[in-house]
Amino acid sequence: MKIILIALIILCLAGVSKVIAILIQQKKESRKMIEDFKKKHSPKV
């Protein structure tokens, strides 16, 4: 029983870390997209 609980906890932690990693990746990509958008649409100086 204890082993099953430990396995479930590990699976949950792995899932959470995976989700966090995906969110961080999306944040970086969206920031890059916003910067590219600003560069494209900012008036040329």
C-alpha cells in the first residue's frame, strides 16, 4: 500500500513539473513573439 502511495506521489510530482516546464516554455515563446511583433510594427527610426 505504501509503495502505491509513493508511486502516485512521484507521478503527481512528475506531472506538475512537466506542466510547469511547458508553461515556462510557452512564456518564453510568447515573450519572443511579442518582441518580434514590436519590431515589425514599431516605426522605423
